[in-house]
Amino acid sequence: MTETVGALGDYLKEQRTQSRLSLRQLAEQAGVSNPYLSQIERGLRKPSAEVLQQIAKALRISAEQLYIRAGILNPDDGVGGSVELAVLGDTGLTERQKQSLLDVYSSFLALNEADVVPEPTAPVDSDVHSEADETTATS
């Protein structure tokens, strides 16, 4: 995670300097504190999806790119991150709920990839079956 956070910070700093914004200007436009943004750029903090979205808007770049760089979305999933984006874009969920849903979704994908997911089976109740046979036999 530390490597991902550091790479995200480097990328954000690069985007900020290309946009000719000071750290203070970007922090103000994104609605985050100057020290917090500085910690993100230095790789000391992992921002939430909401903060990344605010930063992306201020930098006029894709929030999805930031999600990928932050490790929230996986570009190799092949589905374009539609589930992740739907969760991240849902304003009815808190950041904690969003992260929990994404964690559960990721664990399901990992299980499927490893072919460990057991197939659901219907319970077999032999008593019910034998009663039906007895009814048919007595008729």
C-alpha cells in the first residue's frame, strides 16, 4: 500500500505542477487542508475516494485515473470498474460504507479468480422425498 500511496502522491504533485497550481491553491480548490494535501503528495496519507474526486475536479483530470493510482480500482479487471465506480459515486453511502463494499467486492473477485468459490447446492431432505413416494404408493 505504501508504494501505491507514494506513486499517487508523485502523480498528484506532477499534475499540480503541470496545472501551475501551488499546493495552497490546489488545497483551496479541492476543499482540503494544505497540510493534508501535502501529506498526500509525500505519500504519508491515503486519501478517501471522495477526497480524490475533489482533487481530480480541481485538477480537471479523471477521478477514475486517481482511483486506479490509489489502488481503489484495478485496471486489469476488464470490466472498466463499473461496480467500483457505481459504489464510489453513490452519494447515499458514507466513505466507510463505500470502502467496506469495495473490500467485499474485491474479496469476491479474488475468490473467483482462484476458483475457490463453492457452488451453492440445494439441501436434500430424504424424509420429504420418502413421504411423497409413500403417498404415491398408497394411491
